[in-house]
Amino acid sequence: METASSILMAAATVVFVVLLIRILLKPIKGILKFLIHALFGYVLLFVVSFLGDFIGLDIPMNLVNVLVAGFFGVPGVIVLALANFLF
């Protein structure tokens, strides 16, 4: 009888560990996706800022612009470029 309870306890532990890993991986995936999105937005902001000098588009690399590019990614950089171009 002790063997059956040991097997049951091991199975319950495996199920618990698998559920715990699944619960913890979901936020990590979201954070990783956000970091990749932010990195791509920042690189694009740098490229647009560098190449924009040739056509008169000057997007300064300040905290607000970096946060917008990092948080919103490519659409954020497009909005920054349009706002800078229009205003």
C-alpha cells in the first residue's frame, strides 16, 4: 500500500510541477516578446533618426521618444516620424 501512495504522490508532484512551469512561462513569454518589440523599435528609431537627417527629418533620441519607440515598436516610430514631419 505504501508503494501505491508513493506513486500517487510522485504523479501529483509531476502534475504540480508541470502546471507551475506553464503558469510561470506565460509572463516570461510576454516579457520576452515586449523586450524584442522594444529592441526592434529602438533600432528602427535609430535608423530613422540617422537616415532622416538626409531628408530633413530629425527625431531626437530623448527619453520620451525612446520610450514610445520601445513600448509601441514600429508603429510608435512611424507616429514619431509623422508627428515630427507634420509639426
